[in-house]
Amino acid sequence: MSFDAAVLALVARIPRGRVATYGQLAALAGKPRSARAVGRVMSQANGVPWHRVVNSQGGISRRSRMTGMVTQRIRLEQEGVVFKRGRVVLSRFRWNGGAARRRAVAAGRRGVAGQRAPLFREWLA
């Protein structure tokens, strides 16, 4: 699976009322230093909840058209995401990428005991 497809699959998994950062998505897709590449993918994204991706400070990244930034904030607020001083409260609304499930698998509660938790790339395969 290509990086672009992995990023779009991850964004599609972000639940309502949660957000992910560009860097977080890059790391989950297997390229931890490619936050800008995630931004490029998101600029061309159609049919995914693009409004749930924010920058590392929880802010809405600048765009050439201000209307896109306003739309993003409105959509997030409609989903119950709270902004404080123009930024999402990441400590409360950041998506963990399914980390709780991966920890459960690693602990053997949802799989064969002793097996490592699968990487996201393996889930997509």
C-alpha cells in the first residue's frame, strides 16, 4: 500500500469528535518525519474527514482560502471538539490511533498470548 493510500485510510478511521496531527498520521503510516507529505495528501483528499487533521499545536493550518479554515473549525465544533485560544485541546481530543486495542493485543487479551501487536501497515495489508 502506498503512503498516500495509508494516510487516507488512517484519516477515514478517525472517529467523530477526535483529531489527529499531520505528524501523528505520518508516524502511523510508517514515515515519522513526513508530516509535510501528509499535508500534501490532505490537500488532494476527497471523501475523507479532512477536517479532523490539525497541526502539531492543535491549530488549523493556514490555507490559501480562509473559507476552508472556517469550515474546518465549524465542522470540528459541530462534532463536539473544543477550542481554547484558537487551538484544539489535544490532551482531550487527540485520537490515539487505536493504541488501546493494540495494547490489548500485545497483552494477550484479544489474541494469542506472547504475540506482538500488529503494526498499522500490517492491518492494512
